[in-house]
Amino acid sequence: MNFFKTSIYIFLFFSTLINIQAKDLNPSYEILVSSSVSDILKNKNTLLISTKDGNIEEFHFDTKKLKHIYKSKKIKNFLGKEVNSKIYSIDKIDNKILVLFQGKKGARSISILENNKEELIISDEKRLFIAKAKFINKDFIIFATLSNEVYLYDIKKEKNVYLKQISASKFSDFTLNEKKDEAIIADESGNLHKISTSDGKFIKVYEKQNLDNVFQVSYKNNIILTAGQDRKAVVYNQGITYSKKVEFLIYACDLSPSAILAAIANDEDNNVLVFNTKSKKELFSLRGNKMTLNKILFINENEVFIASDDKKITYYNLKEIK
């Protein structure tokens, strides 16, 4: 009987080791860019990349080649010194690229790039400290300021449709759903606000889950995922809410297109944990990132790109260990 029990323990021990080892995944390849990455997004068969030194690059999945497409103008900082204008966020619709970049004395500007031409949409002279900007469609953009004001801007009419104060807390992040008719706004309070992008009206407030700053939020297939300073990733799954606690600040997160998979920054070694949002089962540990993570991006259900304060973007194919 003792021999039988011992055999079971040995089997379970080695089975556990196999499962742990099967979770680890190193990058299939890396993309080397000019400086620290500020934003990445998928556009058809390419990855659009912006950097903190003002470059936009385009990486082609098929050829694995990187193409330079834009360099921001130099600006004068608070000390009067010329520096590269940092890009904070990018977006693309049709042939238009929306660029949010650093302006004079800390203010922000927004431009649209099209056919090698740059059109200034929001000038830094307005002294708006914009943190993120995205297209709603080719005629409207939505952007948020550090003071947690959200604007819908009419590009053709060159005016705001609305200005919505979300809360008194400092803005952290926003994300749009697939139809771009709803936005989830995260801030340092830990609460989330869902608004209608067409009129700015509040739809719902999600509260008392993250108790500190939410660095990032993802919203796909009606499921919400947060990356929290309180070391919690919260999943809001259509009435079912739970959190996953880790041992380090969660700086970045993303959901797969179906929202079946979630990825979160996991520990001080900059590894990324991938888990199933329904079963909560931990599936993969994506390794090999050397610096603080700032962006995780599922381009489909199996492929993930991770960006950090490094010059390298890492690529993982989950099929390799499925």
C-alpha cells in the first residue's frame, strides 16, 4: 500500500514538473527598433510601431522586414534644449495614421499622416496634456488628458463634439470595443468608467476591485481585463468578476480577440502570464524580456508581441507549446 502511494506521489510530482516546463516559452524572434517603444498596433499584415525618440516603423509579418515611415520634428524642452519629440500613441484607419506627440513645454499635439503629408489636428498651443488618442472613424477622434477629461473631436469641423470629465482621479488608460461605440476609461482610483463614445454619457462604473491605479485596460468580446498597481488583474466577464493576484506590479495586459486568453505582466523579471479567462487556468509564461513592459498585443489567438522600455519587441507563437 505504501509503495502504491509513493508511486502516485512520484507520478504527480513529475507530472507537475512537466506542466511547469511546458508553460515556459521564449521568443521566436525579436524586432530591433531605434529606441524604447511607446506604442504598437496591428494593421492588416503589419505591426505599426512608435518609439520614444519620435520614429514610426512598420514591421511586415511575411518578410520580417522593418520599414521607417516617419520621424517627428525636434522641439525645445523646458530648458530650451532641442530634443526629439516623443510619440505617445498611434492609431491607423485606411491610409491615415494618427500620431500623438510631445509639444512645447510638455503640452501635446496630434497630427494625421497621409500620403507623406502631415496635418496638424490639435496644436500644442492649446496647452492640452493629452495622454492617448485614437480614431473612432475617419472623421472623428477620441482623446483623453492627464486630468481625466475625454474629448470627441470632429476632424472636418475642427471642433470638439463634447468634453467629458470622467472623475477627479488622474487618467491612466482607455480602450475601445470592436465597434468603437464604447470606451473603458481607467484611472488611479482603480475604478473603471464605461462611456458611449458618440455622446460621452456614462454607461456603467466598475468599482471596488482594483484598489489603486489601473495602468492599462483591455476590452474585447464584452470582457474587460485590468493591469493594476495593487498587483491584481481583474477580469469582468459579463456579470462574473474575479481577480488574479501576482507578486509584482502589473504594468501591461491584453486580451486575445475572442477574450478567451488573457496576458498580464507577471513578475519583476518581466515575464508575461497567459491564462484562460473562463477556467482561470495558467497556460504559458512568456520569457525573455529584459526591461519594464509597456505593451502586450495579441494579433490573433496564437501570436503575441510584447514591447518594453527596451529597443526590442519580442514575438511569441503559442502554437509552439499547445
